[in-house]
Amino acid sequence: MRVPILIVAAVVIAFGGTLWAPFHYDDFGMLADPAITSADGWRDVWRFTQTRPLTYFSFWVNYALGGESPRGFHAVNLLVHLASSVLLWLCLSRLVTRQAALIAAMIFALHPVQTEAVAYVFARGTLLATMFCIGALYAWIRGRHWLCVGLFILGMLSKEECAAFPALLALMHVTMSRNRAERPPIAAMFVISLALVARVAYATVVIPGSGAGTQAGITPLAYLLTQGWAILRYVQLFAVPVGFTVDPQIDVVADWRGALCWGAILFTCVVAARFAERLGAGLWLIAGLLLLLPTSSIFPAQDLAADRRLYLPMICFATAAAQVLRRTEFPILLVAGACVMALFSAARTEVWASEASLWEDAMRQAPAKLRPRLQLARVSEPATAIRLLEEARISAPGNADVASELGRAYLMSGDSSNALKEFGRAVALRPNDALAINNRGVALSRLALREPAAADFRRAIEIDPCYFDARLNLRKSGIESTLPDSCRISDRQRQLWKESSPR
């Protein structure tokens, strides 16, 4: 039990600070989802178009037990990371030397690139998928092949980015065991993987604003070429742990540069395969690259890169590194390396300690990128937000999001007239955006222009019949409005509806 206790203690030192972190970014959208925040939402998370249903079910349980307090959500993320780290040690102690297994488990547990997955509640899908995949690997090593299939299904229901896990088992089958009994389970996992990925592809098409697949704003070929550069960045983050950010600046490189990056990756794979037996690391390096393919190949996503995508492949990259490091004749260097990683991770955890520090860090890493500036403005005082957004307008004069955020900042500062101008600009840029129209209605109502405000609220409802805020604003403006039975709302929204009444 000494090794698991050591791993747990190290993880608590490195990432224990996440327990006091707030919610970030998409976490707030999660709290507004009726599937998570309503009493009967546990059934809704299993609908066909809901991706990551097991993850959403865990969010529902978190909310049911602790409400909107972030502490419980972060505690679950930390516990899942602890479980994965210990499970990886148990797996690798049966595949490599005990020294290499310990080194790999400590790298996986402590590397600062893991911070985003642990500290970001919405990244729990990645954590759960990885935990179930490591559990499946443990079952596989012990000859429990069909139990492995079941655990893999749980991983896919947590997040489909583990779709390439059967390729890892196939690689192990070809290079290690060649046991014929392993072939049917591997084939079954490939079929399950394809089926669940197809379901996700369908969901990205039918769900408005999914930000993936056909709605990612980038072609599969351009995304593929760009991912060559993104993968090289991941390798750099692993080898030289600096440059982490919640919102990396990755430009589309759909030309010879992307092809050159992929050429470098393929050359590395060939060299790794050639010297796999000598170093004992080639297999694991190739496997790590395979595990990156679901998020870093031809299926487009709006975010071209994210540090948390390295979390699952780290089980292989850490093992590859351990196979090399175990040969060191100075064990004290390994201890020192573990301490340095823990300190780096603790420092990175501090960046996630507040929304302001997180987005300030992101803006420093990518000063020309718009999203960090917008996010920082949302958590800043109105005067600071207005300054940040006016700076953003210089580089993006026709951006509707900048206009919307400026309107919000002016509204918070009490300047309803300038808020109306900015919301009006947002509507001009996005004429059929229900959010922009509703916001303009709010500014009109602040200026006591009740009829034009009500007209905007009605228009927003026409565009989106289930837009709760627009219906609530219409009701507060003195006009009775009803909620369609077909629209799902959270328990909190239901309470707000009861407390409001037409004036």
C-alpha cells in the first residue's frame, strides 16, 4: 500500500487547491442545463442526442447532493484523478518493471498538463473516460476481456474521445500476446466505438451551436492539417512543461506547414517502431499518438487545441518516458523531478483559483485572441470591462460578441443609453439572434420604453420559443406569458417564474 499512499499524497499536494476553485467557463452553462438542475433530469441525460450521458448523470448527482456549490464538483474531479493514477500504477506494475510503473504513475499523476482536466469541472468527461479505460486495461491484463469491453462502454458513455482505446489493445495484442481469444473482444470494441462516434456525429448536426462536426467552422481537411501542429504542441507541453493555457492560440495551417508537421509525427513513429525493443518506449509513444486521434484528426471541433486533450494519451506518454528514465543511475534526480512537477502543478492550480487569474493568464499567452479578452471582461468591474472591450473592438470592429459584452458592461455601470447602442449594434450584426434581441429589450425597459421592449421580448420568443429569459422579461414587463409544456426548465428557473408576476 506504500505506493498508492505516496501517489495520493502527491496528488493532494499538487492539485488539492482545486477544491477551493470556482466554476469556470462552460461550467456555468452546465448549471443552466435543466437536465442537470431539475429533479427528474437524471432521465433526460440519457436521451439519444445527449453526448457524454454518464458524465452528465454524475453532474446531476453532484447538483442533487450539493446544489451550486463548486466544492463538491471539484472534489469528484480530484477523486477521479486519484483513482486513475492509482489504477495506472496497478496496470503498469504488471506490464513493465515496478520502477518504471512508479515513474509513469507519478508523471501521470503530477504533470502540470493534467491541471486543466482536474481543475475544470466541465472536463470531467475526459477524467471519467480515462478512469474507465485504465480500469478496462487492468481487466484486459488480468484476462477479463469481456469485463474490459463493459468498462470501455462506460468510458465511451463518459466521453467519446476514448474511441481509439481498442487500437491500444490491438497494438498490445500484435506486439505482446497474439492470443486469439483477444480478437473477438477487440473487434466488439471497435464496433461499439464506431457506433457511439456515429451517434455523436449525428448529435453535432442536429443540435444548434454544437461547435463540432459540420458546425465547427472548419473543413475536415483543414482541421486535420492544423492538428499536426497541435499535436507537436502537445508533445512540447509534455517534454517541456511551459506554455499552458486554457485558450491556446492555434492558427489554421491548412497548407504545406500542416503536412510538414504530420511528416515529422510519422517519422517519429517510424523511428519509435524501429527502436521499440531497444528502448521499450516506442510502443507506448505510438499508442499515445493513437489515443490523440479522436480529438486530433479529421473530426472538426471549434477549439483547435485544448490542454485537457492530452489527459488520456498521458497514460502512454508517461509510460514511454518512464521506460527511458528508469535507466537513470541517479534515483535522487527522479525524486527531484517529481517534486518539481508537483510544484509546477500547484502553481498552475493557483492560476485556476479564480476566473480573473485564469483569463488574465490566457490573455498573456494569446494577446491577439478575442475570447480571453471577452471572458476577462465578463468577470471584471464595469470600467475595466469597457476598457478591455474597446481595445477588442479595434482588432474586431464587426464582432457581435464584443458589442454584446460592451452593452452588458454599460448596463452594469448604469449607462442604459450606451448599452442600448451596443445591443442595437449586436442585433444589426446578428438580426436573428434571440439573445441579442432580448438584451436590447432589457436596455429599452431600463429606459422606460416598455412597448419597444415588449416587442423585442416577443421577437426573441418567436425565434426561440423556449428562451426562458425572454419569457421572464416579458412577464416582468407587465404582459402575461406562459411556458410551453414542451420546454424544459431548471428548478431554479421554475422558482424565478413563480416569484415573478405581471405588474
